[in-house]
Amino acid sequence: MLEVVQNNKAIFYVYTLIDPRNQEVFYVGKGKELRYLDHYIMCCSNEHYNTKLLNKIKKIQKANLELQYNFPY
């Protein structure tokens, strides 16, 4: 995981969300701390701001699969 560091403290990292049905990367994000988990948490509460992303994650969940995360950089 690549982290941008300033004053010896990580500022952010890049992450991807991967569809386990076909191993396709369908989202690339930038975050810090546990940001990459927020998408799953928001979907569970039906409060995600990105409805296309929400629907994709829900389809993965309906297939009884787990969303995959990667930290490529």
C-alpha cells in the first residue's frame, strides 16, 4: 500500500474495489485510515451517495460473495 507521508504521518492511500465474480476492478478510491470500508458500511445502511456503486455492491452481496479490496499503489 502506497501512502503519502508528511511529517512522518500517512496522509492517504489508493485502494480498489474488486468484483469477486469476475475479478474486475470497478472502483478506485483515495482514503485514509479505514475509508475503504465505508462503502460496505454505507451499503448496509442504504445510505450510499453513489447509487451505481451501491447497486453493484448489493449484487455482490446477493450472490453471497464478499467485496474484495486491493491496495495497488
